Amino acid sequence: MDESELQALKRRTNIVIFIILALFGILVIRLWFLQILRGSQYLKMSENNRIRLQWLPAPRGNILDRNGRPLIVNRPYFNVTWNKEDAPDPELIIRKMAAILKVNVSEILKRIREAADYPRHLPILLKEDIDWPTLVYIENHQYELPGIHIETLPSRKYNFGNLASHLVGYLGKINEKELKKFGDSYLPSDQIGKMGIERIYEKLLRGEKGRRYVEVDVHGFEQREIMEQDPLPGKDLKLTIDINLQQTAERALQGKAGAVVMMDVNSGRLLVLASSPPLQLQEFIGGISSKNWKAMLNDPLKPFINKTIQGQYPPGSTYKIITALAGLSEGAITPDTIFNCAGSMLLYGRRYHCWKRSGHGAVNLKKALRESCDIYFYHVGLKVGVNNLAKYAISMGLGRKTGINMPNEKPGLVPTKSWKIRRYKQEWQEGETMSVAIGQGFNLVTPLQICEMTATLANGGTRYRPQFVESVIDADGKVVRGFRAKIDGHALGSKHSLALIRAGLVAAVNEKHGTGSVAKMKSILVGGKTGTAQVVRLAQYRHLPAKDIPYKYRDHAWFTCFAPAGKPQIAITVLVEHGRHGGSEAAPIAKALLEQYFNGKAAKHPTDK
């Protein structure tokens, strides 16, 4: 080997040595990176593979009526979850669980896809609220189902079925939008309040989850408990609602669409808040099926609408309370002002009728309220004007939200001249004032607004905000928040004017020819006002008896009242959709509640005087 070949071999040897040293250096650097720089992170990941964090659900707070009777409590609710990291053969587990849960494989795959963006350590919810035989089978075959776990959650038990369903609401599985909103405080399998009290007071009711750390083996089976932190129960809500009165109202509304509101006139406490038809609360546990959801959506009686605060109707003759107040307060009438009712009157060539076609004769304020004479209130409305009617209506709580702590409350509508110009680009007509004066035309109200109006009239002019929570109670039984009455305003007009109107309403129930005589009681003096709200006037139905008019074209039936007349305690408002006549359809429901309240069948409460 000559010198040149020796030098070439030496160069090749040096290159090989350099490559070996470089590879060794890379290996050392990588080891330093893994062991020193990222060592703590990988140690934590290793421990996470060995240690599992289990969230312990907190018992949800109970919902009680005003006398402490449990309306909604908790019951065990069993979900099936799957941790994919602990399953050596995922496809086998999917097939097995589809058979055990009696669902299609596609349904399980759908749930897995929905959870694709969740952290891998979080379990995937396969099915909610499994039955007892399924639970027992899974527990007995646990070692054949690696990664499958039973999650025990507190669900809801409705002690009185669907009672007050629109008020209490329901729970449902949390969705992606809610998960993003609430961050780390919820898991994908959690239930959350979706409607009503369950949603409004979610933070108070849900409590705080506990934690449990356990050591698991390579297959995910639990070996030992490392640490446990107990959950904190949610707070109980004691409502102002009375279960007995609520039951009476809802039984009376059965098979009808409508609403009943009953309020303490001296505080704003709601004793009854009933909307019919009710929601089927049991259907929502574990998730309502699309079939049942569509059936409820297509129900012509519209169960999803909370008619107490979302149903907007013409007030009919209940609005005559406003017209009378405006007339007295503006000096347009006195109690002795007489208008003659011949059954109709002419205005600019158009004839406007009274409900009593034969007429009421000479009518003063008391008679007008007692017999609900339309002609009298046509005259008062024309004298006062629509803008003044609106002013007094708003002061009594109409045309605005009541402020009740419930979402999606409707404000109703109190029309004015400027409103019509904005809305229709047209001038106001005097004939429209006549319609408004008897509660027709553009007027719209909710049953809660009419009850608030009645309560304001009854107590002498103070408008209390309607409320339904009496107190918030912690796990130790301590009241952490009590009821405080809230005054939102006062009625325009004098106490004397309000007293005159109350006297007219007492006559409507207790005197001959009174439209509300059905609500008359032997021992309690009641004041009330009937109302018939026109839905539509079609010529082809005018000649028919009311019972022969198609349901959707029938008038709505109103009755609103207060008692006892001398020192009012409660106000009740009843609305029956397409009930035709307030005196025959709505007043009997109010009377049933009056009898129950004053005859002691409803449990007495410390706030009752």
C-alpha cells in the first residue's frame, strides 16, 4: 500500500469516526432532552397513565314549595362511559357494547366521533340512564370490558309529575356551545339546566364536584384509592309556589291551552304559575327522542310556549279597568257620568256594537263595570284619547316586561299614535281608540301582566315585581338568601279612583246582572272582571253559535279577580285560549282556587295574613 492509498484510508476512517461521534452526540443530546429538560413532564405523563382522576358529581339542590314540600329531588342516574386508552381492542369493545346496550354500532360510533376533540383521558359517554338489568350485567362482566365504566349521577325525580313544568324546567346533556362557555367546570357527559328554574339557578343548584384519585393497572382496572375529596351539595330552592293550589289550577286547565297566575297582592309572591299543556318532564331525562320532540313541536296547543309570560293576547274587557282609571283620573268622567247604551253607536258612518245587542240603557261607572258595557267605554276612550290610555296602562304594568326572573318574557303591546306611525306609517284613527278602550285592536298582554295589573289595583296602587323564590337554603339548612319584595312603580291616579273601580268589580261578581257572578263566594267578598278577547272576525262564522265556530277562530276567555275585597290578599288571573266566554270558562277556575285558598284546603303559610 503506497502513501496515497494510506492517506485515503485514513480520511475514510476519520469520516466514519466523525459520523459515529455525531450520532453518539445526537443520542446524548436526545437523552439529555428527555431525561433532564422534559423529564418532569414525562414523569407526570407516566403517572397519569397509572393514576386516574375521577370526578364525583355533587348532589343537585332540591326544589321545594312554599311550605317545604319537595317538588323535585334527586335519584340515581347511571351512565355508561368508555375510556379508549384502557381498551386494547377498541373494535371488539364497540361491538360488545352495541349488543349490551341494544343499540346500533353506528350510534356508538357517532358518540365517539362527537367526542373526537375532547382530551383523550376524558371518558366517552355511550348511553345515559341505563336500566337496572343492564347495569348489573356490565358490573358482572367488568373484566371482559376494559375501559367501560358506570358513572353514577344525581338525576331528577319529579314527585308531582309535570306540575309547574314551565317554571321548574328540565335538565339535558351539555352541548358543545355550553362546554366552551363554562370551561373546565363541566364534563362532556354532564347534565345542565336547559330551561326554567333548572337553568336560571344552575350555579346555585349544581354544587361543586368532588375528586377521587385511583391507581389503575395497564388495562385500566382500579387497584387502589389514593385520595378522595367529597363533593359539595347544591343549594335548595324554596319557592313561593303552593303545590296544592298549583295542582288545582293545572287540573282545571287539563285538555285546554291557557294559563293561571295567582299572586300575593302585598308582596308580589307568586302562588300559582301554570301554563297548559304542560311539558312532559320525564321525556327529557336521558335526552328526548326526536319523535317526541317533533310531536310536542307540532302539538296545536303549543306546550313549549310558557303562556304565563310568552303568550300575548288581546286583554278584552279586563282592559276596561285601565279605561275607567284614565277616565276618572283625567276628569273625563265621574262615578255618576251617564252614557246611554242602545246596543250600538255610530262614528263617522261606521256602527260599533255593544256585546249586548239590546243595550244596557242608562249606564254609570259602576253599572258599566258590573255589566261590562262596551258603549260606555267607547265614550270614555274617545274622551281620554289613546295616548292617555297608554299612559295609565303602562303605569299599571302593561306594555313592558314585568321583570320576573325568567328568560324570554314578552312585553305585550300598548299602542299610541306615534307607535302606529312608526309601525305602519299611518295616522291613528278614532275608531281604533274605541277598540283599544275595550281591550281589542292592537292591545296585547300576557296573563302575568294582567295579574300584576289586578294586584296593583287591589293593593291601592303599588306595583310589586312578581317573584317565585322564597329562599335559598344551604346543605346545613341555613337560609343564605331570603325573599325581599321589590316595588317597580305606582299606578297613576288617586287611591279614590282605584277604590271606585274595585267597587265596580265587586259588583260584577256579587250583584244581579254581574258578568262575573260565577266566582261569587258565600263567605268571602270577591271583586273580578271578565273578558272576551276576539281572535278574528270572519263573516262566515258570525251567524253560528259559539260552540260551532272552529276552535282556532273562537274568542279567548279571561277572568281576573282579587279577594277579600275589603282587605285584598290575592289576585288571580285565568286565560283559556279559545274558551269563548270569560264568565263561563275562566271564572270557575278562579273560584276553585279562591275556595281552596280561603277554606283552608291549601296549606297556610307564615306570610298569609
